[in-house]
Amino acid sequence: MSGQVSKPHLSEVQALEVVRRLYGLEVSTVRPLPSYDDQNFYVAAAPGLGGEYLLKVTNAEDSKDTALVGVQTHTMRYLRERGVPTQTAVPTVEGELMSLQEIDCGFGCQKYLVRLLTYLPGTTLSKVPASPQLLYEVGKMAARMDKFLLEMDHPHLSALQRDTFIWNLSNVPLLEGYIHTMDGDPLQGVVKAVLKEFKTSVLPNRPAFRKCINHGDLNDLNILVEPDESSGGDHRISAVLDFSDMSSGYYVYELAISIMYMMIEHPDPVAVGRPIMEGWESVVPLNREERDCLYLLVLCRFCQSLVMARHMVKLHPENEEYLMITSRKGIPILRQLWDLGKVAVERVWFQNGQAKAESV
């Protein structure tokens, strides 16, 4: 997102008008939902005239890339057809899955891509205790998705080659352009050290990483869960949300991102890695180079979250509470992981401290 006014700021009245005009729905409820750089609304149709939906208004910058948003929209249906619980786009009255709308949010008319998505039941994973079994299922689900996506075909798949996308782990060095937002913070030294190690440890091993397409944002707010009566009080995954950070990447990137985000609310963050990795490897075993870089890639994701949250708050101070959710809780975890060091953390993650590489 390049400018201060790229994030949409539709009023509830404007959102209601968009839903009525594009989708022909009579609506009983429209209310805003938390969002990062897009804008989301919960929409409930009038009783007897439909169900529940999520109106997603993509920020003006990303709305310029209709090919990319088209691939994201296709991906949700593709995965749902293969048993992954995802939202799907509802067609407009003209049969379109997304519509580019010119809207004035108070700072002049801009064009925003609008989609109405199905609304899936569940509670965000952030609000329930993450048992080892649930973490295992998160790892397994992440690996299944990436494996499915490796086989996906679409005329605009090249749009996922996002070479300057700041959230792709290949682009960690781009954080150097934003690290000044941490001036005066003692953790800035850790971030600089992680960026240096990325260049010396990850980049030489990257040719051995296996390529795939990453969801890229499997955080505990993008995974919904429901009680699982068959498991004696545990939960099961009921939905995977938000494909806006999709990009071409590597299997190990998705695993590292999943581990990092599942640490945020967990009382024992370091312990999270092992059950997620075991779930992942039940589908896609890691090779030696991927395992060797996993620890540092988790640290890199923490650095991305921390630095970019500081940057985004400068652009959108009114949204600070939401923007800093992950960053605030991640600061002590990043420090803990760094202080423990690679060997100690891997001793917890890998059985007997050994990285049992697979020949894959």
C-alpha cells in the first residue's frame, strides 16, 4: 500500500448501497469488521431473503491489479472444491465475482475492487486454547493447501510472482527501507542481525527450497474453529480466511509463517513449533536445507510484523490498536527466540534435537 488514502473508508450507508446495487440484496444489518489495509463489513440479509456475508473492499493500490485479485478469488473456490473450508465469492446481479467501483470515501473518488464473500461460522483461533492436536491440524491444513495450490491452473498465475511484496519472506531485505521506524528501540539491533543472517544463511540455501504458492498469512485471526464433539472438548478448523497475501514462494515459508503466528497467543510459544511441524510433515516432509533455515525464517516473519506495524501506524494512527495486535505480543517472543538461539529452539522442535532430513 503506497499512500495514506489507499485504505478504503466506506461508511455503513455506502456499504449498504453497494450491496443493494451490485447484489440486489435487501439487508437487515451492516457493520464494520477489523481489517488491516482493506475494509470488511459483516452483512446480514433481511430474514427469509438470504444469509450472512462478508463485504470485502480491497484497498485502492491492490485494486489496480485485477489479475491478482482474480487469482485470489479463484483460489478460494478451487480450495473449497477440494475440501478446504474457505469463503467463496457471490456473483453480482450481472454475474461478476468482483466489481471495480469508483467511491468517494471523503478524500476524492478512488477505484476499489468489491467482493461479497460467503460468511463462515466459527471463532477465531486466537480466542481458544491451542492444544497440540489443534496446532497439528493447523500445520497439516497449511501443507494440504500449498500442495493443492501447486496443481492449480489459472491464466494469471504469474500475478503471484510479487517481487516487491513486503510480506513475502523472499523480500525480507526490503525491511531495511523501513527499519528507521524502530530508531531508539533496543530491539532494532536484533532485527538488523536477523536481516544480516537471512542474507548469509537463508539465501545460500534457497535453491534447495521447494517452490509452491503460499497463502502467506495463516495467523490466528484468519483461522476459524468450532467445538469438535468427537475430540472431548477440543476444536476443529472451520474456515481459512483472507487470501490477499498470496504469492509465489516455498513450502518452508508457509510453515515458518504458521509457526510464528500460532506463537502469539500461546502460553509456551517455543513449544508451538513441534506439533505444527509434525502436522506439516504428515503431508510434506521437509528436506535438510528447509529444516536448517526454519528457525531463522520464523524470526524473519516476526521482524516483518514488527517493522511493518510501526510503519503502518505512522500512516494510519487511527487504526493503531488493530495494526499492533500481533506486533505488541510478538516483541517478547522475538526476544525470547533470539536469546535462546537456534540450537536450543531446534532441540524443542525436532525430536532429540536432530533435524531428520527427508530425501524429497
